[in-house]
Amino acid sequence: MSSVLLKMEGISKGFPGVQALSKIQLELRAGETLALVGENGAGKSTLMKVLTGIYQRDEGKIIYQGNEIEVPNTKAAQDLGISMIHQELNLAQDLTVAQNIFIGREPRKGFGLFLDEKELNQKAQALFERIQVKLDPKEYVSELSVAKQQMVEIAKALSFNSKVLIMDEPTAALTDSEIDTLFEIIKKLKADGVGIVYISHRMEELKRITDRITVMRDGEYIGTVDTKETTIDNIISMMVGRQIYNTTSPIVDSGNNEVVLDVKNLNRGKKLIDINFQLKKGEILGFAGLMGAGRTEVARAIFGADPIDSGEIYINGELVNIKSPSDAVNHGIGYLSEDRKRFGLLVNMDVKSNIAIASMKDFRSSTGFTKENKVKIIAQEMVDKLKVKTPTIDQEIRLLSGGNQQKVVIGKWLTRDSDILIFDEPTRGIDVGAKGEIYKLLNQLASQGKSIIMISSELPEVIRMSHRVIVMCEGRITGELTAENTSQEAIMTYATQREEISR
Amino acid sequence: MNPELDNTEAVKKKIRLPIRSGALQQVLAFASLIVLILFFSLASPNFFQFSNIVGILLSTSVIGILALGVTFVIITGGIDLSVGTAMTLCSVMTGVFITFWGFPTPLGVVLGILFGAFAGFLSGLAVAKMKIPPFIATLAVMMIAKGLALVISGTKPIYFSDTPEFSQIALGTIIPGLAIPNAVWIFLIMAIFGYIVLSKTVIGRYTFALGSNEEATRLSGVNVNRWKIIIYSIAGLFTGVAGVLMASRLNSAQPALGLGYELEAIAAVVIGGTSLSGGKGTMIGTVIGALIMSVLTNGLRILSVPQEWQTVVVGIVIILAVYADILRRQKA
């Protein structure tokens, strides 16, 4: 058994009014990958922020390489060799790869007055060779895919000679092949004796890449298990503290329902090429494909968020002209973005304002005043109906968990009485327990006659939820599958069908 | 050990403590205002006199009304640099309508105010439709307004000598026997108007929504361009009122005046706790902010502090006010 690299004991951290962590322990060995799991709000991030000096603990000890340490700030953590790769990448888009990695530590020449770009690029190149990643030091970060940017972050972390590397949901934005590459890098790092704390919601990954799993719930330490000796079901029940119910409800047949949305020959530059599809009443239509296949672009084009070059959209058989999101909303379309914080939520505003924002017309008196009481009543109804966990409807939305934020966004569109709902990655960043509730909600909505487009990168999710699945690759629709003949293999075949093969 | 908390329980606990952040901020600003008043009252017997207090209120009125308008724009996450010179242009236009063209005073006043709304409308158009960043768009409008004010007036003041009732708008006393000039009441009315629009109407809701997350607001189906133009126009309406008031107080439209007023207005908004990054702010805060600035200048003058030093002190107060706000936010 390898040596213990880092030990956190009895860590507690309180914020005014809430105990975020109470007596947490964590042990990381050299050369292992330790998964840290728990529902959103379990305290994983807080614990890692304590470790990296962003927060200060109220009590407890951190023992690192045999010595008790203090971590007053992130600089101190870096100096000790503790680095974290955050979920949101923190790179300067207009600087090159090498400039990003050595930011603040640039090699100088000429009595320290000038930057030594050559040395900088050489140092970066040497670093890439050491960890065996393929990156060009001189390339601009804005030109890189998310996966490549993540590798830059990893390289940056390792350039501090990190012994402890914390990864927060590193695969959230990666495709399967990119995940494979990431896992290769992780294996190499392990062989070099680096200890990795791996935070993820994706259960199947834990089995592949981690050695041990530490589970947290509601700010408390639940337990640590060897990955080999446990089951995913066991981990999930540790996380949620209950057995999760089977959420698959029988799919209602919608095959003969009328078409509510008919998209014909939609084109937008190279992003969308000849998009044709129909959506029926009460149907859940899955959109599958790899990252960058153009699924989000389809959604944004239909919703009027991006301009289109050509194409026709029919709603209930009528040709409509959608030039802006407000046109789309008036035609009964609602869009739930994959990036809730940027595109879905009014982060500083309260739950009721977020529910009402798309429907202010209904909450406006003839003189322009808001009908505050009506807003309150409707918002409360939505909160009850969707079982949003919030103390009151006056709570600021940013204080809710991901799953509950998502429910509020759903509530916004239900309040607007939208008939066509486009869900873009509806369960991204949402914990397992809440995922089940979102699925249940989607099924309910469909059986009530709402029509749903569901874009998702999680194949099991697409397969389980959809009546039909449309698969895209490089801006084109490459296949359509009905519920009976959908399988992960079939989807992947279409999803990788590049132009040369299909034509 | 900690008792096991149900998830909802934990959430419930979380919210109980933070008093609505806006409210706390107002309390803080209000407390500073009281402290300042107490300090100057103790330092000089001349400060807390009825006539001096009325003087402070009178000198707050124009800047205060400008600040109320700018508050809307700042909450959307924008900025309006044009209000100072646009105010002057409104003064000049009011002079043109009443003195040059001989319009009846009430009509001239209404047109002068609407002219302000029109200037705001143009800024809004540049920001919303042409996608020019608010700083640049309103900087341009500031220069255009400054130039036009000089061109239209022929660089000379326009006097309201034929219409003695015009000066009564600002300086008359509507309540007989109470020596409080109308300008003060107009400030109060505009503050209440601003408060109502910001907190009770759909416009106010969209003002906060735009500042909180413009893209999410757009994707909620809100016609953000239209509302932005409306909000800038409302800010312009306040500018128009300030312009008429300024002209009335001086009984003349002074075309060279006005530059720098926009910065004082922005300072008042910021001292009042409105965040320059948008999404947060109150009208009451702005009123208090404007009062703090006037009390400071007035008090320092009474204590015979030279004018150049007064400016230095106001600058320091701005830093302290914003820093206190930042400190408080970090704790929360």
C-alpha cells in the first residue's frame, strides 16, 4: 500500500446560518485516484476550497507529507503542491497556451525588463513532453476545444510540481474519446506518484478511473470504500441516504399524434446544414450527437436566438417567422439552456421573479404596474407543483441547488404556458437524486400533451427518455431512431458518420 | 454530534440570517448621513439651521434628480455619461421654446422635459440597436449635447425675463408660510416617481433583470432592446426635469454649465449602494447618496474648508463607501 500523502481530520466550516462541513475526514494516498462524491450541496467543493486556501477552516487538521500545514491562501496551496482544476476553466482566451501556463511566472531577460517568449515556449514544450500531452505552446487558447483547454489547465497545475491534483467534474464537457485521453493522462500522473481527488457525478466513470471513493452528504462524512469492492447502487444509496426509486415510467405512445413543430431545410453557415425534422404532440424527441455536432445550434435557431440563413418553421401547420427569442416565446416555445447560470437564470434575483420573467405580460396591470400578488400566487403554485426545495419564493435563485434551479427554469416556461419545450442537457450538473425527479417531470409534461425536444450527451438518458432519437454529426442530421431500435451502438454509429461516409 | 439535518431544513436555516442585502445597505448609508449631520451640527452652530438645511436640500435637487435617472441605467449594468450636458441642452431648449419662440410656459416646460427623454431615447437606441457600449454611446451623446447647447444658444445665456412665472417653478413656495422652495418638493416627487417605477412596475422588473443577466432575459422572450430604449428614455426624462429646474433656478439657460454634473450624479448613485456591475440598487439609496454629497460640501464650507479640499474629501468618501460595500459583500 502506498504512503499517505494528505490527511484532513475533523474539518468543520460554518457560514452564517449554515454548517457547510462538520468534522469531515479525507485521506489521499500517493499515486491513487480518490473519488469525492455527494449530491450538490453535500460540501465537496467547500472541502476542496478549504484545502486550496480559498476558505479557512473553523476547526480540524490538515496533514500533508507528514507535517501539519496551514493554507492561508491559494498561493500557499500552490507552493505546497496542491492544485485544483475548477469546473469552469480559468484561462485567458486571448493569450497562448504557454502564456497561460506560466502566467505570473514568465521567464524574463534583459535584467528582468523584457519577457523571454522563447524560453517560455521551450519550458511549456518540455512540460508537455513530460506529461505526454499534445499541445502547441504558441496556439491561442480561444482556438482550442474545451478538452484541449482542460489539458492546458492540467499542464498548468502540474507546472507547479503538484503532488495533489483536484479535478472538479473534469469530464462534464468532454466527448468519449477525449475522456479516454484524459484518463490516460491521469494514469500517467498516478504512476508518477501524484494523488488525485476526482469529483464527479458520473457513476460509470468512478468504476473506470478511481481506486477509492469517499462519500459526503449534507456536510458530513459518510464513508470511504474501495472502488473494486462496491457497487454503483451502494454508492448512490450512501450519497442520497435512501434507495432511489426506479424512475422509468411507461412511455406513452405518441406515434399517431399531430405534428406541432415541423422544421424544413434549416441552414446556418457551416453549423447547420439542411435540418429537417418533425415534433409531435406529447412526444419526447431526443437529440444525440457528439460535442459540437450542432444540436444546441438547432435549438437556438428554432428559438430565434441565432439568425438563420434559410429554412422554414411550421408550428401547428402554420408557417411562422421567428426572428428573436421573443417571437419564439409568443409562438409557445420555451428553451432551457445547457448553461443555466449564463443563459437561464437571473442569478441575483429571487425565485418568484425568475418564474415570472417570461410571462410579465400576464402580471402587468393596464397601467404598467406589476401584479405582485399574482406573481406570488403563481410562483408559489409552481414551486409546490414542481416540488422545488426552497424555503420561500423570495429566496435568491443562486442559493438553490442545481436540480432546484432547473425546476425553477421549467416553472418559468410552464408559467408562460409553452407547448414546445426545448431542454438542452437538462440534467447537466444535477445530482443523481434530482435527476430522477427531472426525468419524472419530463414524462409528466409529455403525457400532459407538451412536446419536448431533449438534447443530451448522456446516451443512457436519451435512450431511456425519448420516443424517437435524432442523431447529428457536424451540423447535419445523420439518422433517426425509434424507441425500439435505439441502442448506444446505433447512436454512436450515426454520431460519427462524417460527410465523406454518408455521401 | 450534529443532528442529521433534512435537506430542506438546512436550506431553511441558510436563509434566515441575511437581511435583504439592499435594506442593510440603505441602513448603512442612512446611518452615515445621520453621523455626518450630527458631526457638522456639533462642529458649527450654523449648520443645523432651518435655512441651511433648506439650502442643502435645494442644492441637492438638480444633481439628485439626475442621479435618480442614472440609477435606472446603472442597474441595467450600463452607464450614462450624457446626463450633465444633456441637462444643459434641455435648459437651452426650454429657453428656446419659451423666450425665443414665445410658447406658453407650461408647454415650454413639458417640451423641455420631453426633449430630455428624446436624448435618452437616442442613447438607448445607440446602446440597444447599434450595440455601442453604453460608456462610448453616452460619451458621444455627452459631447453632442454639449456642442448643440452652445450652437443653439449662440454661446450666450438665454434669459427668461419675459416670463417671471418660470423662475417660480424652482424657487416659489407652494406651501404658503413654509419657506421650502418648490425644487425640493419636485425632487421629492421625482424620487417617489422613480421608486414606484423601479419597484412596482414591469419596467423596473426588467431593469433588474437586464442587469442581473441580459442574455437569460433575452432568452426568456423579453424584447431586451425595446426595454433598454425605454429605460434610457426614462433616465432622459429625469434629465429633462433637472434641466428645466436648473434653468428656473438660475432664471436663465446657461449653455456652458453642466459638464461634470454627470460624474457627481454617478457618485451619488454609487455612494447610495447601487452596484456598477448592475442588478442591484435602490432609489432611496440614491437619494441618501445625493444628500451625503451635499451635506459634506455644505458642512465643509461652513467649517471654512477651502473648496479644493472639499472635492478631495468627496473623492475619499466615494472610495470609503464603495469599499465598505465590498467588505460587507465578502463577508456575506
